[in-house]
Amino acid sequence: MNHPTSRPSPPAPLSAPVLAYDGDCGFCQTSVDRIRALAAPALEAVPWQFLPAEVTPPHLERLDREVLLLRGGAVLAGGADAVARYVGTSPSRAYRVLAAVVRLPGVRACARVVYRGVSRNRHRLPGGTSACAVPPRGA
């Protein structure tokens, strides 16, 4: 799939946190591009397919289903929590406040439910294709 924006290269050892997303999913790419354009987060967002080979194997099942905030080989956050932390690095106070609100306990629970629903149906959403479909668990 050819995407209109260039994909950044992650730092070699992933010493800084990186938001890893599914680069084969048009919906995911469009979502990351939109967040970059609006919030300009300080962290890199990189398709997991472009991460160093030693980083991804332990997380492949999760990476097929959700974005992960990674540092080295460690998962710092996943799904809605990872997106909130990513947006929270924006230079814009409004986006930092929004990210902080999403991390509040009641709001976080709702954000997680919404994220799971979007993730399961991303192939049906604008920009989504059959390549965006989340594989069944265990597949």
C-alpha cells in the first residue's frame, strides 16, 4: 500500500519512546498522519514493520491489534493509553490537556472501549481496506 507521507526511521536502539502502529493499515496511517498534523507530538510514530527485527517478535500479536508505545523492547502503553501518551507530548497545551483528560480513570475506561471497537472495525472505517482487518485471536 502506498501512503502519501514519508515514514520516519526510528532511532537505532529505540532509546526514546516510539509509537508503533500498523503501517499496512490505511486507516492507521491516516490516523497517525492526522494526529501529526494537528497535535505535532514530540515522539516518533513508526510502522512496526520498520522497527528493528529484535524489537517486534515478542509483541506481534498485540501489534496486529493495537498501537504500542515502545522503548527498546519494552511496552510502555498500548491502545488508547498509548495514543493518549503520544498526543500528550504535543507542544500544544490544548492537546496536552486533552491527553490528560483521556487518562482520567473514568474517561480512560471509555477510551479503551472505544479504541477496541475502532480497532476491530478499522477495515470498515474511512481509509480502511481488507489489509486493516484485525486477525482473529490465536491466528
